[in-house]
Amino acid sequence: MGEMDRILVVDFGGQYAHLIANRIRRIGVLADIASEEDSDEQLSSGHVKGIILSGGPLSVYDQGAPQLPQAVLNAQLPILGICYGEQLLAHALGGIVSPGRVKEYGKATVNLHVESPLFFGITTSQIVWMSHGDSVTTTPPGFHSIASTIDCPIAGIQDENKRIFGIQFHPEVTHTSCGMRILENFVLRICECTKSWNTKLQLEEITRGLSSIPASTKVFVLVSGGVDSLVLFTLLNKTIGPDRVLGLHVDTGLLREGESKEVLEAIHNLGYQNLRVADESTRFLGALEGKFDPEEKRHIIGDLFISVLDDQSSELLKSGAWLVAQGTIYPDTIESKGTAHADLIKTHHNRVPAMQQLIAAGKVIEPLSHLYKDEVRSLGMSLGLPRHLVDRHPFPGPGLGIRILCTSSFPDSKIIHEIESKTALICKDSFILPIRSVGVQGDGRTYRHAAAVQGLLSWDELDEISTRMTNHIGEINRVLLLITQKQGTLRGVPHLFTEKRVVLLRQVDAIVTTWLRKHQLYDQVWQMPVVLIPLAVKDGESVILRPVESQEAMTASFARLPRNLVDELAQQIMGVPGIDAVFYDVTNKPPGTIEWE
């Protein structure tokens, strides 16, 4: 692999830095990731044919914001700056970057108004994915604008003689319709790379790393039953052998209906007997009782996983002959601030401090940590796993624990009314939920309110309303459609975490899964989280349906399921005692994360 042409991706903390590398590898060219600090060393190693500058959560004018490495300019290689990368090029080369009058998150229409080798073979008007607050307002000397949107007059810049290009939108996400063509133009036409990389080599690289584990070392792996841990468990068994692998499945009490039984059956059907089961539901539910803060819940769950791991393997790990394996994939690390300039979106259970200590001690291996969900699925198929296991919907490690929103207080009604006065200008029949959820906007974490709309609106109309509200109203990061509710006024009801609420959500979640399979919709959506929120007519709860379409979880569109079937599902859910209303999340990612916490 040392002789291959490669592209260097300089990571400035963007949520999609590794996704850029993933897309380049799909083209058939090896892509490496470098921080601004080690880009010099990477460039001096040879075989780099071009450089891509990633996005990032900061402004180029912020104190401590990453700057353009001089080595990048000195290399005299083709450069493509994306989002923050474009702004950094403009800032470093004499242009001006300013806060945008409108912050763009999600879908936008871009007009490519000047010929550019970057846009070879692409028609003038394209749907692209935006996630930015700042914009280039004056191009550097020698550059000119090559693209624009209604809200971003300079959405692309170039100096063709120096082979330096910048675009404000994200070509690496699947929702940018011409994104792969733009990357192909840069990698194959402008950088003149030769295709020499494929997924077979990727598997060989991972297998080679596992094979280098000393023969005297055994591996202890947590098997949740999700795709990532199942693929990892299979990979370890096939690579180093079942006699050196011990799996542990923990029933946290936060799993879906019948989850533990399904996991055991799946593992045994694969022919593996090296799986231990621990029922720790009482321990987890007891620790979470009465809690309400999302990050605290994540930390409790993550720390308890470590505690259970310690109970089950302390004697093994003390021997020095054991390692812990995690099915961590890249979105887990980047959302948990896994790179130098990345913003913390939410702490994943496999990135709590106790696990970080094990990682620092060299006791943890994460063979899948540079892969995305679609690559893990592909890897699973190549290992011979059945498709029904590989294509299971993703399920978060903390389980239903992060799909139960809790609160002990609500914002002042004046604040809510002020926000509602703004949403009413976009959709008259709208209101603000008095609770907040996590979002990702401009590569940074947001924790803001959701707006809800009512009425017979088409999916296209809802998409437009959602985009306008989240782009123009800084206090919200999500938009919902109210499908149905009990008679009366919905209001916030203080609800903390309780086992009773877990049982309620598990019941509704099972109804949704059965409905998806009944109507052959399960394989049409990437994932369909069901969220319980403390909003009621009296003392009940409300449910949010969150079906999304995605490939790698870094971006997503809300799924447009048949409205008559959605109404049918809502009526089924309303038949569950304790449910007062059903909502449908019509927010893309960005600005909303897939999960609500």
C-alpha cells in the first residue's frame, strides 16, 4: 500500500472529516487523515497527490481556531477546501470571512455559475447539503466565485492556475446530489490519481492488525447484539479463534422487547458458544431512577458498563493476557469529541472517562473505529453473516435510556411565546415544545427547542418549513408534525427517569417494529427511533416517531413514509394507556441528530 496514490484529508474537527476519506476510498483511492499539526510529516512521506481541508465547528477568527498549515501551501498540490476548509483558504490567502446573515443547515439549492474543472459534467443547478454559520464574503486575490445559493452568494471559489478550490457545501454527504462527481473530478481529473484501493484491502488491513495480537493474548468483547458488536465478535472468532475470544452480553433493562433472547439465538445459530450473559437490569434501572440530565444518564450507563465489565473480567484483565475489544465506529468517536478540534455533540457510552482510562492503558482494541455503518455492514456480509442480522436497524448502546426525555422544570412561558411569534411567520399553525434536544449545526453541538406544526401538509411542505425554521430561528433545531392527540391542551409535565416509563416505551417501540415489518417498510428506513417525551394533556406522555434515511449516520433525511399508514400507526399507539399524543420528526441531520439525546 505504500506505493499507492493517496489523498491527504486535513481534519479541522469537522463532523464529516472521516466521511470525506470514506468517500475517496469508495472512488478507489487511498485517503489518509491528518491533523493540522502532523500534516507536514504526512506530506513529506510521498505519494500524496492532493489535499482536502475538512470542515470544523469554529470560526476562522476564533481564538485558538485551527489555521492553515504552511506545509499545505508549500506542497504545491491541488487543494480542495470544504466548509471551514474553504473559509480557511479565503482567510489565509487574503479574502474575508464573515458571519452569515442566514445560517444554512441541511438542504439548499446551489447554482454553479462559472465553468470549473471541479464541476465537470455537472448541470448548473444542484441540491447540496449545508452546515455553516460563517461565509466567504470577499474572495482572495486571484480567486473568483464559482457557486452561490440564495443565502450564500459565494458558495464556491477557485484559483484554477494554482489548482486551489473551495466549496461551502459538503460533497461528501449522500444528500449532496452531485457530491461524488465533484470528489471524483478533484481526485481523478485534477489530482490525476490512479484507482488502487478497494474494500478487500480494507478487510485485509483490519485482519492483519488483529493477527498481530500475540498468541498468548485473549480478547474480551461486549456483544450488545447490534451490527457493530456482532460483526466484531464474528471477526475476532474468525481471525484469532473462539478459544481466545470471550463475549459478554449485558441485559441492561434498556433493551427492546425480546432483544436478549434474539442476541443469544443469533450467536448460537452462527455456531459460537463463547458468549456469557449477565442480567444487570436491576442495577442499571436503579442507578437511573429519578435522573433527568441527558449527559448524566449517558455517563451513568457508560460507567455501569465498565463496572459490569470489571465484575465479569477483573481477574482476567489483571493477568495481563487479556484485552477488551469494542465495536466502536467512527461516528461514536467524532460525536464524543474524538479529534482535536471536534465539538462534543454527545458522550457515547464507549467514550466515558473510565473507558478512556482503559484505552490509555493499552487495554482496549477497536478494529472498526475508522469505519462507518455502511462499511461495517459490508464487512459483515463478507464474513458470511446473514443479511437479516447485518441489515438490522442500528440501536444505541445506552438503549431506551436515551430515548426517554426527562425534566424537572420548564422554561418561562414568555420565552416560549417569543419563539412561537417567530415560527408563526413561517407556519401559522405552530407551537414550541417546552423541552429541548441535541442537534448538530455548523459542526457544533446545539441544545435547543423543537417546533411543532399541525395541518394537512405534504412531506415537501414540511421539509421546506423545517429547513426555514431551523435556518432562520436560532432557538430551535428540530421541527415535528403533530399527527394526533387527545382532546385538550398539551403541556409540559415533569417526568424523571423511571422503570415504568421504560416499560411504556418498550411497549410502543414493539408496536412500531411490528408495524414496519407488517407493511414491508423495515428495509426502507435506516432507523426508526421512538422517543418518549414529558408532554401531556393530563398526566400521560407523548411519543415522537423518528424514521430516517441514511447510509453512514453522519447525515440523514427524515423518511417519508405513507401518510395513511402513519395515521394507522398513530392510532395503534394512542391505544396504549398513558399516551396522549403522537408526533413525527421532520428534521434532517443536520440540524437535528438522529437520536434526541
